[in-house]
Amino acid sequence: MDWPAYTPDLNPIKHVWDMLGRRIAARQHHPTYLPALRRALLDEWCNIPQDQTYNLIFSMPRRYKACIASSGRQTPY
């Protein structure tokens, strides 16, 4: 089923949260209480390679153009 474009997909921070979630899920020991989750998120935030965030930011014009070209319908992003 094709889904229409969802404007939060055009918000870079949503993609950063996705990166953080994947990094937390990949940890050998998952945080089991809130302070541990906060610490893990801060650790992973500091360890996100800067080139990943640059690539995300620099990809945004392409994402906007794809959304406009598809008239708000599904895009590859």
C-alpha cells in the first residue's frame, strides 16, 4: 500500500531520533530504567558520526523536491 508523504519525514530531527533509536536497540545491554536510558541516549548522541548528520541535512533539499514533485504522495524517503 502506498502511503502519502508525512511532513515529519521532512523534519531532520525525526531522522536523528530514528538513528538514536537504532543505536540504542543495537546495544548489547538495553537500558531498563529512565536514568539509564537518558545516559544511553546522551552517549549515543555524542557518538553519532558527524558525517551522518551532515548527509542528512544536505539531503533535505532533495527530500523537499521529491515531496513537491510527488504532490505530497509517497516518496523514497
